[in-house]
Amino acid sequence: MSRTYSIKDNLVENRLFINRIVAAFIAISLLTSGLVVRLIYLQIVGHEHYASLAKDNSVKIVPLVPTRGLIYDRHGKVLAENTPSYSLEIIPEQVPDMDDTLSRLQKLLDIPEEKIELYQKQRKRQKRFTSTPLLIGLNEEELAKFAVVRPYFPGVDIHTRLVRHYPYSDLTAHVIGYVGRINEAELKDLPVEEYRGSSHVGKLGIESSYETELHGKTGYAEIETNVQARPLNTLNEANPASGTNLYLTLDIDLQKTAYDALGIYNGAVVAIEIKTGGVLVFASRPGFDPNPFVVGIANDAYQTLQSSENQPLYNRALRGLYPPGSTVKPFIALAGLEYDAISAQQKLFCPGYYQLPGSPHKYRDWRKGGHGSVDLNEAITESCDVYFYRLASTLGIDRIHEFMQKFGFGEKSGIDLVGEKEGLLPSREWKFEKKKQAWYPGETLITGIGQGYHQVTPLQLARATATLANRGVIVTPYLVDRIATLTESKPGPARQLGSIPLKSENINDVVNGMINVVHSQRGTAKGISKNINYQIAGKTGTAQVLGIKQNAKYNENDIDFKYRDHALFIAFAPADNPKIAVAVVVENGGHGGSVAAPIAGQIIKQYLNDEMAKPANEN
Amino acid sequence: MKTETRREHFEPPSVLGNILRKLHIDIPLFIGLFFASLLSFVILYSAGSQDMDILMRQGARVGLAFLLMTVLAHVNPYQFKRYSAMLFGMGLFLLFAVLIMGQIGKGAQRWLDLGVFRFQPSEMIKITTPMMIAWYLSEHALPPKPKQLFIATLLILIPTLLIAKQPDLGTALLVASSGAGVLFFAGLSWRFMLGMSAVLASLTPILWHFMHGYQRDRVLTFLNPEADPLGRGYHIIQSKIAIGSGGVYGKGWLGSTQSELDFLPESSTDFIFAVFAEEFGLFGCLGLLVLYLLIIARCLFIASQAQDTYSRLLASSLAFTFFVYVFVNIGMVIGVLPVVGVPLPLISYGGTSIVTLLAGFGILMSIHTHKKFL
């Protein structure tokens, strides 16, 4: 039964299958005919049209490069602009005799041999019929010389290009960064279509972190050209959209004050507007002139910059790591009060050194004879080390680490610049993981005065100071205030919110100590309190570069300049209604009070004077 | 009866022919594939800017592919049938594996790194899906009943969606059509197919919703390439210029200006047909299409001669899928279909697709050369 069934089925199946094979072949033939019809349409009917399009690529789709957005400071002063520059460019395919042309040009314009070689190298990498620059930044004389003989140089022409220019040069190099030629590695990561016509990309600083906004959107033009690839006529065009302009929170006048105030020293100054987190000053000295980087810096000039002992390419404000020294003391004091490890009125005796129980090692105070009996306020004012050794010992490293972390030590501040360093806030876990060693009690003591493993960036220090001045409401620094086109404007980066729960009277106790640093006769930075009608709260710091032996004496004049201590100062003002927070690090500056504090004082005075003058002007 | 079968068998007179027959190689099909691969080298040399490196790498791949074809031609088709379900299951498992690994690695992943070499499960699924469907349907009487139809559709959809998720629209399309091909040759009623087409058309908006941004861009660009000549429309415009400028006779070998000037992107991979059309013109294109049609015709002939339902369905589906390759690729290059990543079979550079393709032809040869004489 089933046997007959299956045979019958097989017959039916067989016929059905052959039918389908035939149907499939017919369908395949029909569809293929469709392809053939389309091919006939393209290759016979449309041949002339397409052949003319393809002939010497007679219609070129030319990208229209958008103008890069400008960068302004908070008062509208231009920090990065585009200026026209003339370049001598050659389209190799249009030159009848390249060697002859180059040697005649070389004679005419006195072109150095290495530029010719560079051009020869570049030319080989270019696509056909693209214009390759031989000389850039031509001056008036060179322009005139070439203009006269231009008919004798087919394929050679003067082009105008916009070149990025940084009018403030080394003053803003570490904030704005610079643009440079796109290199091969960057080419892989950039969107091909958008950068079809662009030659430059932001390499550093704001130019790099806001590349997308500054670059704009590439347009295109369909251009009909003749056999020599000379443009005849534009068929179709879509305009590029210029990059958006950036308005920074930076105050270039204040920046200049800070940069000049550093004078002969290397160092960094960061000032933050407390209420917003906007960065007012972001100075790192020495800077460098970013303009040569735009057109391509000569190799030896770059080597000089790189090998310079002062390291001008090094962004100290963002990446410099320094021991905070005594500038941590206000934070340690606040930790002591918050954890009830000490009360503000409690007095401790300072004999000039501190010893851990059962250890002969003497941890010395900076003042040889000691400070006598001091309370919290006096300990901050006079920067008494022994007070903070004892306090740190009572607190222990775990609580110090926990508390300091809240102020952003040991982590990136989140500023809108790339390459920020995290610094290092030591902890028991960190030491075990990195050094495979237990934490020693002595290390807690020196952490209490900002020595040892603890390392901060000037930016971090400024941020922590601003957060303290803001009474625990966390301040996140940023540089871009507004991103604006002609028609619309949007705010800069989103700001991180949050606050540290702190007792108001504890903050007051610490701040009063910091006010006395500047305003009391015994304060370590009393020099900057003259001629002001408000109060500055500050703290000096001195960070050791060189370890000093137990019984040796540190004498500034005896040692090499580069081993002198770093001078630090943090401050905010006015103390009762803080507007600005400043952190200053002066490398090898010696004492914080004498070198770093006056720089901060100058910035605070200038900023608050401007602020007070403002409402009068505006009304 | 016996003489009939003998006559239909290709009778090679030479020693070489005898060797090929011992190797279970189908000679007409072999000749077609051989010429296509030869053509591949000729065009690649021109499209790849005369880079010998590309030719060497392609040569290695083609060699491997022909070897695999020969090995598979030796296997008795009964073995394919027997392991169909298992191979399909394995393929699915590997697809899931890359999907999960892709999610861990955050990003599109199609490869399974086996240390020594990288393996693309979606390539294996291209063959195992029609095997699975053919096996499943051949276990029941034809034409398939609604229940079998439902299960078969499900079996096709699972790998298709997994691959579309990778996202690899081109391969997903090929897998779906290889499965659908089996259903068609199994005698799916015309009325049902019409109904399905209507349903699919109405599903388009939903499909649109699930597409990736770039996939949508491709469809939009296909509908109006001139809207975005610098970006996505660039390929289509440039490839039409290349093909059209080739004319009837073409610009001659190495005469392509469009690929030479870098106007034509992906000129050695998915858009190689444009270079071919520019250099060899309409006559060349017709020649290539005839070569493809001959290969397909031979495959359909093999299918029609196959002795059991499984072999028939599998063979005809493989032939059909080969045509889909050709049609979708050429269709996209000449601007009548949207740009999906399907290579020109046997000609395009790169990918493992040539290995899979020749593996399929190996199965076809196995079906043809292992017939029992009734």
C-alpha cells in the first residue's frame, strides 16, 4: 500500500520538479535580460553622456572645505583665527617638464633644496590631478615675482588658503592647542567623507577636544573641467557649513597676568570661577609658539623644543604632577574636624619635631624651634607640621584617603581637555597593589603634610580649593562656555553635580585659619593683603624636590637651582562670598609664601577689580 | 535505459578527462568555474592597480577553494543528507556564539577566531541552510503541507535574522534566498508565493524600523543617489560613469580610468563588475553573463538528473543561490538594486565567499557523479 503510494508520489514529484526547473530557468533568463537591457541603456544609449563625464574625469566632485570655527575668550577676544596665506602649488599632470620647471622655480624664488625634495616625496603620494603645494606662506615680493612670469609656468599657480593663526602664541598654546596636518593614523579614525577636502585636524587642547564642532560640515561642487583639469563651470553645488565658534570661560588678560607673573620660573597657574566652574586662567610656563605647528614645524626647531630642559611642550597645568606640600593642610584639618578626631579649640604642643611611639626617627617641623602650643587656626596660619603629623596619625591613612578623594584628589577633574593626568592619592590598597608592601605609620605622617606619595596636578589643586570655597558643593572645571553659530548657541559640556556633606562650623574654622594665612601678622603669606577691602583665604605650600638627611640642613643658596623646593599656593576670595579660586605651582620657587602667593594675589585683585567695575559699566 | 544514462554522461576522450572523472569532477562545470576564476585574475590585476600581492592572496584562496570542492565532490551525497541537521545545528550554534562574543566585545562581529585561522559561521550557514530545508522537506511528501511550510520558514528565518543582526545584509539575503529556493523547487504553490510577496511588501515599514542607520542610508541612496554625491551616493554615480563610459567595446584591459583615478571605490571587491564593464564593454558583459548562465544551466541540469528528492532540492537551490549572487551584485553595481554587500561570485577579491561557493559546486558534483545506475 505504502509502496504504491510512494511510487505515485514520485511520479507527481518528478513532474512538479521538472516544471519548477523550467520555470526557474525562464525566470533567470528574464531577469538576466533585464540586466542586459539596463547595460544596453548605460553602455549604448547613455554611453556618450557617461563617456563625457569620465573623460579625463571631466566632472569632478570637489569637496568644499568648511571654514574652521573661531575660538574666543570670555570677553570676545579672538584666540584662534583663520588668516589667508598664499601658496605656490603645482598640478604635476599639467607640467610638460617637471625637472625643468622645478629648477627654474628654484632659481626664481630661491627655494631651498630640502623643500624641493619634500615636494617630490609628497607628489608621489598624491592622486592624479591634485594640486600639491611646493611653497607655503609666500610674501608680497615672492607673489609679485611669480605673477610676472606665470605664463611660462603651465600647471603652476598661486592658491589662497586659510591658515589657522593663534595671535596669543605661547600664552594660549597649552589651552587652545593647535591644528596640524592630518597624518596617516588619524586618517583611519576620521570620517572619510567629512575630511575629503580637509588637510588639518585639531591635535591638542581645545582644538582637539572640540574637533567635531570646530570642523563644520563639508560641502561639494560638481565642477566640469577641460582636458587639463582646468575648471570650466560649476554644475551643482552644496555649500559647506562652517564650524561653530567656541566662547571660552578663559580671561586672556588674566591669563597674561598669570603667565607674566611666573616670570623666569617654570610653573602653572589655574584659576576657576567658583559659582560656575568656568576656568579663568589656565597657564603653563614655558609655553611654545603653536603657529609653526600649523604649517609644519621644521625638524630641528621641533627637536630644540623637545630637548629643551624647561620642557615647553609639557602642559604643567594639566599633566604636571607635584607633591601638594602644605596646601593639603586645610583639607586634613577639615577631615580632623569632620571625623571628630580633634576640636578646633584643642591645643597641641609643638617642640619642633614629632616622634612615633617607640621610634627614634624625628619628623621635623619646618621651624626649627617649633611653634609652641597651637590650636587648629594657628596650626593652619603658621603651617605647623607637628600639629598635622599628630592629626594625620590620629586619623589614619584610610580616613585621610576617603576624605581627600571626595575633593577630587587622585582622579581626573573632567575638564574638557584631553590628556589630563589623574595624579595619585595614596592608600593602603594602592600601596599593596603597586608596591606589594604594607602601609607604614610614618607614611601617614608625611601624607598629613602633603609629602610622600601624594601627587596632584595644578588643575586638581584649583578644583579642590574651589570645592572647599564652595562649602562642599563640587566644582567641575570646564573651558568652553558656549558653542555658537550665527543663528544658534548652545552651552558647553554638561557639568557634574554633587556635594560633600560638611558641617558649616567646621568649614568656618578652617577658612578662618586660611584667612589668617594672608591677613594675620604670623601668616605665611601676609605679604599680599595690602590695599584690599576684602579678605583672601589661602594656604602656602612647599614641596621638597630633594630628600634631606636626618641631621642635614636645607640651605637654599647652597643647592643647585633644579633641586630647590617647589613653591605652591592655593587661595580663594572674597573669603565671605568666594568668587574665584586659584592654585599656583612655581617649580623650584622656594617658599610658597614669597613666590607663589604674590602671583595668586595679583590674579585675585585684577579679577575682583574687573568684577566690581562690571555692573557700573553695564548699567 | 542504460545507454540513455551513458549518453548523458560527459564522455571525455583524454587521459586528463579520465583523471578528472576519477576525482568525481564534473567536467563542463569545472571548465566554467575554471574560466571564471581565470577571468577573476585578469580583472583583479587591472582593478587592484597591478598589485601582485592581491593576485597571490586571491590565488591562495582560489587554490584552497578548488581543493575543498574536490574533497566534497568525493563525498557520497547520502552523507550530506545524513548530517544535514547536525551541520545546520552546529552552524546555528556558532552564529549565536559570534553574536554573544560580539556583544561582549561591543561591536559588529562576524568572525570566530580559532587561533590558527578565522572562521565566519555565516559562510557555513549559506550551505547548511539549504541542506537542512532540503532534508526536512524530502522526509515528507511534496509539495509541502502548511505545517511543514511553517517549520521550514522558521528554520530559514532564524539564521537569516541572526546574520542580519551582525549586521550583514548581503549574506542574510543569500541565506534567505537559498532556503526560499528549496521551497520553490519543492513545489510551493504559486498562489502561496504571491500571497507571501504581498505580506512581505506590507511588512516593509516594520523592516525599515529595525534597520541600522547605515542600512537605511543605503536604501535611501539607492532611491536617489544624486542627493548625496560625496557620501553614500558616490559609489553608484561613479560606477554608472565607469560602466557607461565603457560603451560597446570597452576601453580595453588596464584601460579603466575610473578605478585608476580612484574615482571608483571598492573597485576590486563588490564593485569589480564596474571595472570589468568599463574595460570590456557591453560585449564583455554579455560574455560574462553567458558564462554565468552556462554555469547555472549546468547546475540546473545536474539537479534535474538527480535521483532523490534531497539531492534535487539541494542542487537546484545551490544553482538558484548562485544566480541570486550574480543578479544582486550586478544589479547593485548598475544601479537597479540597493547596495548590499554581495560580491560578484568567483570574480570579486577577498572574503571567504569563493571557498563557500566552490564548496557548493563540490556538493553539486558529488550529486552528479555518485549516481547509481538503475
